[in-house]
Amino acid sequence: MSVALRLEGLSKRFGQTLAVDRLELEVPPGTFLTLLGPSGCGKTTTLRMVAGLEQPSSGRILLGGRDITELPAHQRGLGMVFQSYALFPHMSVFENVAYGLRNQRLLAAEIRRRVEAALERVGLGGLGDRAPHTLSGGQQQRVAVARALVLEPPLLLFDEPLSNLDAKLRRSVRAELRALQQELGITALYVTHDQEEALALSDRIAVMNAGRLQQVGTPEAIYRYPANPFVAGFIGMTTLLQGEAQPNGQGVRVRLGSVVLEAYTPEPFTGPAVLALRPEDVRVGEGELSAVVRRVAYLGERFEVYLESPWGEVLAYVPSEVRPRAGEAVPFRVAWATAYPA
Ligand code: ATP
């Protein structure tokens, strides 16, 4: 089986709204793929169609090569992990994990064996008698994963499972989930609107906007080589500028007033350009260009600096030991930029 999940021309219309528009996507076995995009981009609807909770308007869903488009949700055999894990608070960890097996007419000994094996797999062996609230956030997450894994699904679906956690807990649970996925080689489709979460967790990210797939790639590829201005602007606090481009080998040269910058572009082109600059790629304190520091916000490990540049306002991150001051003239350079036809 070369592909665990394949979506072919998958669309969903709600009245006038085309929530998902001819989506083509593959999830290879052992891959953690995240659907990422702003609110309303169609990611939850996509996940719900895969789960069988929503019927597609057109297109096909293939699981391990088998067409499951018409199959009812309960016959798809997929594991689901929801917001805040949705553990049953009045049940023990064991009973939470056993829940999905209870209506499968299995012998008690078989249920016990499978639940204990699932708890062992997620590193919670021996904690079956505990109540969920006595576990850490990361351990609760593991119970939710064990509950889904015990059914031995070919694919796990995650619907923003971390969204109700506070920021600090979210980070640590995120790291645990990534480690768990790598240990177990889970095949997963994960939905989030949080770009940092997507970058930290995924093998591959599919960025969506307005129902359409924008780009699929590794976190590094999505971050470094955004396919279009939407992806460039959605990931990070990107500054977008207008310029004029000329092809230059694999990339382009973009003229911004009297300055020419080299930029990566998916396809070299000539003419009006949108130039995308990430704040971490705008290096303040070095370089040929000059700007005036307009506003400064201290963020602990760095400053967020708004520069009044020859092209208008540009956001830069500056390490906190540099201590930029408002009103000060500073040199700067652009270490990496991406450009797109305007
Ligand atoms: P969020 O992160 O806010 O959940 P999303 O990216 O998951 O957003 P969807 O929930 O898939 O987006 O919604 C996509 C579009 O479809 C939105 O415009 C939404 O209003 C619409 N939509 C979703 N479900 C329904 C429904 N049951 N009836 C009508 N419109 C719907």
C-alpha cells in the first residue's frame, strides 16, 4: 500500500458556500499530515468528510486504495482525537481506552489485553486505574491517542486537539505528540489554524485558503519556499512590498525604488511583483540599506522592530542584546526574500 489516504477532486458545497473546492491530497503511510489554514478555509469540513460525518458534493475518498466515499462513518474504522481529547472524566483511564471495544462483542480478556497493549504503546502502562484528572495534560493526550489506537485504525484524525489548552501546556503536549507519532509511525490527518503547531508537528503540511489547496510540502519547504503570496503571508509576520521583477537564473531580481534585491520565486517572471519579507530575515545593524527605527516592542528573547524603510514600514526581529531605540537610524539588509507576480 503506497498511499494510506487519497482525496480525489473532493468538494463540499453548503448552499452558496463552496467550503472545499476540488481538493487533491495524498497521505503516505506513517506520515503526519496537517491541514493548515485560517478560519473558514475548509479544513474541518475536509476532515469531517474523511471521517464520514459529512457527505462530499463531489470527488472520492480512498483509504488504502479502497473507495470509502459512500461508507458510513462507523464502518470506516478510523480513529479520532478531538478538541481537549474529550476523555470521559468519570471513567478510569482503562475504561476510556476500552470504550470503543465495548460494542465489538469481544471477550473481557481480549479487551484487557488490547487496552493494556495500547496503554503500553503510548507509555502509560500501569496507569489504567487512574482517573483522567489525575494525569498531566500530556498523559491525557496519550490516553486519547491510546483510545483511538486500540481500534487499530489505518488513519488517525485529529481535530484541533490542543486548541483548548493554555499556551504553555500546548507547547509541551505538542512536543509529546510529535515524539509519540515518531515512535509509533502513526498515519495521521491533523487539523489546525495554528501555524507554529503545524510546523512543529508535521511531516507534511497542506495549506488551504477559501476551500482551495495552496501548497503541500514539508514544514521547511512551506516556510522557506512559499508557493504564493497567501502562503508567504499566512506563515509568520511577513511584510509584503510592491516592486518590479526581472528573471535572474532560478530566481528574480526585484527593484524596489533605487534598491535591487535577489529573491526566490517558484517561477521566474518579469513585471510587477509582490515581495515577501519575514521579520527574522531582515537583519538590523548590518548591511547596505538604511532605515529609521519607528516602534519597538520588547518580547523577552527579541525585539519586534518596525523600520521606516525606503519602501515603507518593514517588520524586523532583533536579538534583545542589540537594544534598538526608537528614532535611531540603523543599517539593515535582507537575508532572504520571496517574490510573486503582483
Ligand atoms: P475553523 O477553523 O473556523 O473551523 P475551517 O477552516 O475548519 O474553519 P470549515 O469549518 O471547514 O472551515 O468551514 C468552511 C466553510 O464552510 C465556512 O465558510 C463555513 O461557514 C462553511 N460551513 C461549514 N459547515 C457548514 C454547515 N454545516 N452549513 C453551512 N455552512 C458550513
